[in-house]
Amino acid sequence: MSGYYAANPHYAPDDFSEDHERYERCQAEAGRWFNDLTGPQLARYHERMFVIRAYKGAPRWDFEAKKAHAEFAAATKDAARVSDMVLRDLLLTGEVSEATSYAFDECLTRQTMAEVA
């Protein structure tokens, strides 16, 4: 306290660093769940990007890269939905719900069956 009046804590800026840190941790965990579900799709995406690497800078590269991105997004739509469920659960309750865990197992089973077929 340097002056006659003490600093008013009412005017101190709000500190949201703990909230931001918690949100980042929840996002990282949801990302891990997403990565667990999208291993084969990610490998396919990287393979396609490696093949078209020779065309970098050409219009064909743009076309093929957009196709690869669209295919990856379409193939991982269910995994993204599960990842969003994980993030919501962690932010609301701090733990993953049984319904989200079931959705994860269902998505993984669907992907396995699609690979076999």
C-alpha cells in the first residue's frame, strides 16, 4: 500500500487462467479420444498427402489436397461427434459419461466392421 487508500480489489482484472488451463486440458483429452478413433483414416490421409507431394504448388495439388481433406472430414464425422461429447462431459462433470464411452465403443466397432467389409 503505497498511498493513503488501499487498492480496491473490485477493480482488479479478473483472472481466468485456471479456466483456460482446464479447458485446454479437456480439449487435449478429447483430442486423444479422437486420435484413438481415427488411426486408419489418418494413415490414409497421410498416405494420400505423401503421394501428391510431388505436385505441391500446382493446381492439381490443390485439387487433390481438397479431396483428401474432404474425405478425411467425412470419414471422421462420427469420431468428431464422440470427441465433442467427451469435451462436453469433461467440462460439465470432470469425467466421461457412460453414454459417451458407449458411443466411443460403437464408433470403434462400426469402423472395424467397415474395414473388414
